[in-house]
Amino acid sequence: MSKIIRTQKPSVLPFYAMALVFVVLCAVLPVYKLWALLVALGGAAVAFGVAKKTCPPRVVEHEVPFHTGSGDVDEMLEAGACAIADTPEELGSFLMQEAGKA
């Protein structure tokens, strides 16, 4: 009894695209003037928005043995599962010992 938890991690590519567009526009435009700085910032914002729409978030899946939301209950369920898993082996070894005695 386990649960697969999926988490979404946002992509880094929109930030790289924004930085690249900003650097290129700053190299081309005279950034010491206010209008050029605003154009560079606007272009970077547009690049970020476009890249955010086109680059999906990364989905990471990992398996959790028990996930109820309460740590104590999770530990209790894990201990119970281990006890159940150990029981057939112990029972088998006990029966073999008893069969050897008879």
C-alpha cells in the first residue's frame, strides 16, 4: 500500500530567456536613457511571459510507502506492514523447527 506523489517544479528557462533578451537589448539600445531602459525591461517581461507559456513545469514523481498526512499514523502503518511482512518468514521457520522435532 503506497502512494505516488507528483510535484511540479517550475522551469528555469523563462528566467534565462528574460535575462538573455535584457542583455541583448541593453547591448543594442542606449540604456543610459530612460526610454531605452524601459524598452529593455518591457522586452524582457514579454520574453518571460512567452517562455512561461511555452515551457511546461517539470513533474517529479516519487513513491511514499504511506502518506496519510499525519506522521504518527504513517509510522504506525509502516510498522504494521513490516510486522506483517516478517510474520510469514517467522511462521515458516517455526514450522520447520517443529517438524524437525517430531
